Amino acid sequence: MIKAAILGGAGYVGGELVRFLLGHPEVELVGISSRSHPGMPLGRVWPQFRGRPDLVFAEGEPLRAAARAEVVFLAMGQGEAMDLA
């Protein structure tokens, strides 16, 4: 099982990544971040994922969401993604 995180998970691309990764049998989504929704449950931002109370947008630095991940998806603006990369 591959542990993944999404940084910038509240935007359109982030939401699509959540959908793809939650449906993938070999991936466990272990972290998600959003600058605009820190501390909020995933299902409050994306109602179609209300059944996942274990996923909460990380508070603080986006990289905190990636602490347990083996792979990280950057779903944010290119300038911010470039700085993190």
C-alpha cells in the first residue's frame, strides 16, 4: 500500500486527486492540506467524501500533511508548488 498526501486539496485538481486516490486499491491517503480550510474535515469541503471523518485538512505548514506520506501530490499554484518542491 502506497501512502499518499495531497497539498492543496481544496481546489478542483485537489478534489479530483482525492477522488482518484480514495478509489485506488493500492493507495492510502494519509494527509491533505489546504491554506483556506485548515482543521476542517474533508467532507465539509467536499460533501461527496462525508464518509471519511478520518481525513482533516492539516493545520499549519502544508508539509505537515505529508509527514507520513511516501508520495506527495502538489495541487496548488505553480509558484507555491515550485517553492515547496
